Amino acid sequence: MSASFYTGAEEKISLLEKKINYSFTNKKLAADAVTHSSFYNEHKHETESNERLEFLGDSVLSLITCEYLFSHIHENEGVLTKLKAALVCEDSLYAFAKEKGLGECLLFGKGEKAAGTERKSTLADAVEAMLGAVYLDAGIEEVKKIILPYLISCIGESEVLHDYKTMLQEIVQKNKGELLSYEIIDESGPAHDKMFVCQVKINSNVIAKGEGHSKKTAEQAAAKSALALMGIK
């Protein structure tokens, strides 16, 4: 890679590192990750596009997602498959890219620059390329630090899982005057892998507790435990 390209990409690389809170040891990987094919087509002698990194990042993301779901979501294979599909789909990766502002970090060719920063497929692909680059630069644990918090938050909001809170609420509402509430009573672990403990109460009486890697999943786990005590699976 020529010095002139490094000069041209330096600002984009620096911006990417700030957005994902990670500093690349191999800046060439970072440069490739931010290079859209339209830029590559105009500067073939200077760089590579992010397409090969995208190919790798897709598999890295899939492994991280599957491993987390298998270890933390105790549902059957069908539910896990649906959850995985929702987490790694284009819409999900696009939302992550928008949340991080990754469109600002990409190098585009002249004809693509205006539309590229907002195109869903382009931003989703850029996320995978970025993950692939971090994987090659530092390994899978660094990739987890970047993507797992987002995946966990998505799991907590996913409609794929049973909505135990709604089920419990509907049961409690049958008894007039009963008040259902949730309270996070403990949290532990590093920032990228937090564990929350939630208790669910009817009026002032604690009826069950649950754990999860987000507040929402902990609440759902507590509601599920309460339903189990009532004989509802």
C-alpha cells in the first residue's frame, strides 16, 4: 500500500477506531475494512476492497452469535435459529452501523459517495468487514467486546423469545388491585458481558428472581420463573 493511500485513509481509520473504541495494530487491515469496492475500482494499485474481510467477518459474527445463544438462551433449536437469523440479518447490522456512525468511516468512489453512506446493504457489509479486520488483528475476544453488547441488547428486545412478562401481566391483572413490578437487584461482570439479577414482585411480595445479560432478559427470566411457580411453562 502506498504512502499516499495511507495519507488519504488515515482520517477514516482514525474515525473508525474512535467509533468502535479499538486501535488497530495493523493499519492495513483497517484501511481495507473502510474501503468500498467503488473506491477500490478507482485505486486498484493502492488498496483492496473490504469484500474479502466481509466474507470472513460474516463467519466470525455467526460463530459469536451462535456461541452466545447456545450458552445463555435456554430455548430449543428452532427458537435459537430464529434468533440468530434476526441478529445477523441485514437490518440488524444496518442498525448497528447507524448507531456507531460507520458510514462516515468509509472510502467511496466518486459516483458512490452520496448514496453509499446510507445504503443498507453497504453499511451491513461494512460491519462484517470491520469485524473480520478486528478478528485478524487481535482475535475473537476483541470482536466480542465490540459486537456482543449490541447483540445482547437486541436479544432483550427480540419478539422471537416468549414474552413471559406479558403472560404474567395478563394473569396478575385478573386479580383487581394486584400490582406487578420488576427490580434489578444486582449486576456484575465486565462491561461487554454484564450479568443482571432481577426480582419480580406482586405488591410488596417477591415471588421470583431471574438472571440475564441485559436488564430486559433478566426481567423476562424472572417472569418465566414466576410463571413456572404457577405451573405455567
